[in-house]
Amino acid sequence: MKHIYYILFALLPSLVFGQERIPLHPVWNGMEVQQTVKNLEIHTISFENSITKYRYGALPVFTAEINLPPEWHACVLNFDSIVFDTLQTYKLTDLTDGEFLQDTLLWHVEYEEQTARIFVVPMISEEDIIRLIKGLTITVNHVPADVPKNSESREVFYADNSVLRTGDWYKIGVVQTGVHKITYENMQSMGIDPASLDVSKIGLFGTYSGMLNESNFVSRPDDLTENAIYIEGADDNSFDRDDYILFHAQAPRVWWYNMFSARFEHRNNLFSDTVYYFLTTDRGNGKRITDSESSTQQPTVEVNEFVDYGVHDKDLENLILSGKEWFGERLTGDTLERTYSFEFPNHNTDKPLYLQVDLATRSFINTYYQIFVNGELLIDSVKVTKVSANGGLYARSSSQIITFFSDSDAVEVTVKYLTDDLTSITWVNFVALNAERYLRYTGNQMTFRNPASAAAGNISRFNLSQTDGNEVIWNITDR
């Protein structure tokens, strides 16, 4: 039996962002030279009411504080109406910590209760030249909170006992998302006598939908719930040698649709590489996968494509042996480039692929990296600023997002680290891709989804081609 698994993601209605616009018109002072207690010279430039922040060294920083409404929790900054000062120009080497500058604005936001403080360095670097900004507008977009900050207490009800309290249970570990099969022989290896089973009482329990939320406010199931399964040959209520169980299971890594970026993004489980499900032979309630009739309504949307995704993300190394962030392969020494292979059969060559490469670098000199796709240079010489041997920052993160076109279903992403320093190290955090594929069956298991089809009021018809009529489609939106 061949199986196709169909996922339908229901989208929320369009959200309205709160916005604030902050004008910035720095009045620049000239270059100043200051003497430190160790008789070192610091060359700085400032503007009226500027401050300094440790993360930006001696660079001048603009700061402003804004109040956040209770229903929002984060800010994203956009910059427009930028006007550069054409009268004052400096070389990067003229300014202490000038190497921190990039060709885009440096900024970050710090939060405390219902306030957000924004920090912006109003200058950029172009080649070896510093360009001062004498005017710009900062647009602050308020991003909806996942969890309300000021929430009233709520009553929570818990099960009196776990379903595992009684009955016979068998633990099954899963490391890959998809449909899994339990055969007669598998049951025997677990110590089960399949011939003696009452098939109606076979059940599979599990609740995994990703790592538990780090907020205690977010509700979570307090006990295992029964999952729908398919049992081949269950009509005679006996489990024979040719019978088997099929069930859909979720791996530790989950994917979710980010409506703000319109991309699928992944989340790893930081604490486990295996998800466990529990098979029972006598406590099941007969929850089975059932047939569903196709809608008789006239479709308003014809779906001939779907969004596929892939990622290379290995948790191999924790850089400072602390915290929850893990990184993958190293680029250092004799290994300064690595290639990661992906396959997107029948992808639409007229639609761009979306690529995100996330890295971390530790180097005491400024270094660079390049990104190639199928041998073609896609991103050239991204600068990663050095870290200080005596500073609190161990490594700098760097992330590049880009779209590109490819005539090939095979996509090879190469990350090349550019450095002559044998002690410099770049770690690959992840390489992730989104691609649009034609809805053509490629055999075996095939998962497809199309977020745009689930907009409010849509009646969508998925047109799956290259089939022979023996395929089975499962809707696993609600497992």
C-alpha cells in the first residue's frame, strides 16, 4: 500500500501591527581623541545625546524608550528616509571599534516589563569608508505576543490518573516524522502474542507536538491521548501474520508556518532526540483512521503546487558548555568549506527558493564567508567582526536570508569560510530551504501542504497528478 500524507494548515486572520515612527536627526561632533588610564588613545565621534553600549564598543548610539501595550511583546525596526552626511567622511581605521560597522545599520531592542528601549548606531561602512547618517525615520513595528503578559489566573483540571496506570503498555521510540508500521513480527519481538489479541482494544497513545513551551502559562496536556491508527486486516477482529498497524508519528524536530515571513521554519527539541509513543493491547478505545468524503461544494481555489522544506541542523557542540544553543560542523583549519545537499523533485523553476544560513564565528581577526548554490556564488564575502580575547562575547552569530532560482531539483549549498588564521572557527548552526513543488506523486510517503489554500472562505481542491489510483491520502492536521 502506498501512502500520501496531507497537511492542511489553518491560518489566522490577518493581524494588524501597532506602529510608531521615531525621527532621528543626529547633530554630529567632530573626531575626538581620548586618553585611557593605560595611556591608550581612543578615537571617537559622537552626536548630541549619544551614548555608548558595550556591544558596540566606542561607537555612538542613539536610544529611545517606548511603551508597549499589554497585547504586544516585541519590536521589529525598519529604517527609511535615510539621508547621509556628505561633508564629514572618515576611514574605518580612523575610528576606534570601526570594524564593528557593517553595510547595514546596527540595532537591537531591550525589554523590561511594558517598555522597550531601542538602540541604533546611525552610521554604516562602505568598503573602508564610514558614512554618517544625518537623518532617518525609525518605524517600530509591534509584534504580537505568544503569551499575554498580564494574564488572570485560570482554573486548570488534571486527570485523576495516568492512562498508563493499568493495562499492558509497550514503549516505541520515533526519530523521524512520517507513517510508521508495526508488523506481526514486531509485536512478537516486544513480547506480545499477536494471535491472542482483541484487535478492538489495540491503541496507540502520545501527545507530542514539539518541545514543551518554556512558559508555564501555555496549556499542555497532562496525560497521554489516544492517536488514530489504521489496522490492516482488522475486520475479523484477529491479528494475523499478514496484518499490520500504521500510525503517523512526529519526530523531535517540528516545522511551523511563520505568517510574518510567509515561510516554514523548524524548531529542534533541545532536550531529546527521540519521541516516545505507547502501544497498548488492552486499554485502547478503538480510535481509528476513518474515511472522509470529499466536499461537494464548488472549489474556489485550485491547488497544483505545494510548499516543501528541508534543513540540515545538527546539534553537535555547545560553544561555552552552557545555555541551550547548540551548533553543528566546524569550518576551520584544513576544512574551510562544507556542502549540504537537498532534493526538491518537480520544483517550480519559475518560483524562487528561499534559503537561510545561520552560523557562529570565533576569531580574533575580521573574517568573511561565502555561500554558493550548485557551484554558483550567491552571497559574497560576508564580514564577521572579530571578538576580543578579553571580552565577554565568545562568538558572533551571523545569518543570511536570500531567495534564488534553480533549474535543478537537486540543490547543493556550500558554505566557504575565508580566513588565513588557523585558530579561527565558524560553526554551522543550520542551513534551511523552502521550495515550491508541483503536486505530482513521487512514490512512497509524500507530505504536502499549501498555506495559501487555507485562507478564510476558501474551498480548495488539490489536484494530485502522476497517480495510479491506488494511493491513499491522510489528513494529519489533527493527528
